[in-house]
Amino acid sequence: MITADTLKTLTTFTAPALTRAIRDSGYTLDEFESAKFLGITNGGQFCYSVTYEDIHEETIVQTKVFLTYNAAFGTVTADY
């Protein structure tokens, strides 16, 4: 079960919080400038729209990040 407090936390990640989560997942150079919660996928992942600066092309890129909550361990992982 996901408690109300956990649900509130999982739906209010900030850009810095998502940056830390994605870096913990192995994307060590990624850094987000903005983040907006979009909803929960059919598979139970928490979906965010994020933006970051592409240093190679010097443009702002928008993509999605998906958080997976492991209720048994109380952990969150992030991926694209």
C-alpha cells in the first residue's frame, strides 16, 4: 500500500530531487532545470515532465522521467 504521505511525496518531487534520483540510477551528469508531475502510468510509475540543458547543442530539452516506488523497501528509483 502507498500511504497518503508517501503519495504526496512521490507527486511533489522538485527538479533537484529528480536530479538526485536520476544520478543515483547511474546518470551521473544529468541535471534538471524544471520538473512537473504529470500523473501515474498504467504500470504504477510516477511520471514527470522535466527540462534540462543539452550542453552539446546549447538548447533546452524536455523529456519524461519515471519514478518507481518499491513499497517493500520504501525506495524510489528513476529512469527515462
